Amino acid sequence: MGKDTIYEHLRQQGVSRRNFMKMCAALVGAMGLKQAAPIEASNLPPELARTAYKPVELVAKALESKPRVPVIWLEFQDCAGCSEALTRSQSPTVVDLVLNKISIEYHETLSAAAGYQTEENKHRIMQEYAGQYVLVVEGSIPTGANAHFCTVGGRSAEDLLKEAAAGAGAIIATGNCAAYGGLPKADPNPTGARGVWEIITDKPVVNIPGCPPIPEAMTGTLAHFIVFGSLPELDSLNRPKTFYAQTIHDRCLRRPFYEAGKFAETFDDEGARQGWCLYKLGCKGPTTYNACAGIKWDAGLSFPIQSGHPCLGCSEPNFWDGGGFYQGQSAPLNRPTLTAAGAAAAVGIVAGASAALGNKAQKSKAHKEASE
């Protein structure tokens, strides 16, 4: 890859200065940039300003001076859905800037080359850009005696991960599988699957969970590293706070119905048709931290809850083993009996224990009044 700066690369592709500044403004929004100085109307003293530059100017200055960033993308126990989500993003301004201004030097699914040729290129990048390249990992890693369940070129996933992580300037685990083990780690976890941060413990790993993750969460995190050469602020689960600081419930468009006590009881009742809260249908929005309700998918078109399906909690650890997807969160997280499972299938849900008792009391009262 060449040594041109990102801005020089853009100029060569015919991008005007005006459009370049528009791209920088888009990146500021994607990163949720906090480096802005206080506004003049605040009357704060100048020394309290975090930077002498406005956010857009700060990004532009960085892109004018920094070369393109090489990326090594490893795939292990995955379905390639995270790669699909990123490459099919409908946010062209940000995604085009990030994906076309980084240099993906190794990606088993997207690489035109194969075999020795692509493996040699990966090792060249790891040596030539030691401490500078970004390592992106997709898929969980089988470990220990089960390491043979995922091998590439005769080498285990765990061995390849440790080798690439040793010289990486930043490590990003994209998708729930890479972040926390995902579906492969679900009980009984036959491959001994683990997330990246459980194996790489000597340097920070950024987790971008989701099944798949929101593309803008991935591109925004990459953009932060490109611009500042550092990782964004992370929460206790190593997720960027810009995208994972609030629950889906916090910004859900159905939240007013939750506050009003209006819940859909089945997927085809009047409440469901009216867009009422899906909590009783198993929605995990109140305990799931992600930006789905704000950024949404397909250029802000929709997200699962808006489309009528409860949140599955796919950005949380062990979400596959957190009880049934349609099991109310207030219900015990143990496996239902055959009778209970049959009853749940009949009505389409397993309601929460407290919610079920409340509904039963209301129905009993209504029947009694009707009979009188």
C-alpha cells in the first residue's frame, strides 16, 4: 500500500475540498466526537477548551496528515454476517470514507488472491506495519483440546489470533461471536469457543457486539482510531460508549406504550397492530445496550422492534443462553416444562410471571362483571 495521506488519496480520486469537509463532518457525527471546545455562549474561559480546533477541523487536520491504515481481518467460527452487514451498509458517506480510505490487506472472504499468495501478503503487512495495523476479528475462537475445530492453513484459530494480535496497533472484535463467543459458545459449547478479549489479555480489545453489529458502530470505531490513533472510551464490557451507553429501551419508539402499560399480548392481537410495547412478548430492550433505536438499519429505515419483533439482546454476552427469545424477562430463566412449553406455543409467548398474574386478575374481574 502507498504512503499517501488519506486526504491525498481522496484528491487523487477526484474528491473536492468541499466534499472532503462534508465527509469530515459525517465522521464527527459517526464518532460522537467529544473533543469540541465549549461554545462561545457558555462564557467558559479559553483554558477549559479541550482543543483549539472545531470538531470538523480536527478531523480534517488528522486526515490530511495520516496515511491510510492497513487492516488484517480474520474470520474464525462465524457466518460472515458481520462482513456482510458492513459491506452492505446504507450509510455511503461514512462507510465509503472509512472502507475506501483504509486498506484491507487480508480478508479470507473478500480477498481476490488465495492460498500462499494472500498468506504471504498478510505476513508482510504484519512485519512492515508492526504496531500500526488494525486487527479485526470476526467469529469465536475454539480453544484448548478443541482448537482443531477451526484451522486455517493447518494452524489453529487461537494460534493465528495471538500471532496477529502481537503486532496490532488496535484490535476490534466485531459481532457477538468474536466479542463474547456468540452462538458457538451456547451451552454446551462443544468447541470451547471464547471471545477475543478472553484470549488477548495484554492489550485492549474493542468489542462491537451484535448479530450482526450495526455497521456505523464499526466504521465509527475505525474512524476514531484513524483520526486520533487511539481507541474510543469503552464501557465495562469493552464496548464504545458512543454506541453502547444506553439501552434500546431508553430510545425505543414504543417506550410511551410501556409507560402507559399498553402491551401486545400476542403477535397478531390489536395491541400488536397498534404498535404497543413488545415487553410481554420477550423483548430484551430494557437490558440490551445498543444504538439500534437511534441509528437503526438501512439508512435509518427501521430496526427489529419498529418492525414488530422483540429485541433478542444480541449485543449482550451469552444472549443465546439467557432464556427463550419470547420469554418475558420477569419469568424464571430455567427451561420450561413440557406443559408450559405447549401452552406457550398455543398463545405464541411465554409471558413474565408478574405480568401474567396481573392479566389473569384483570380477566377474572372482567368475566365477573360481565356475568353480573
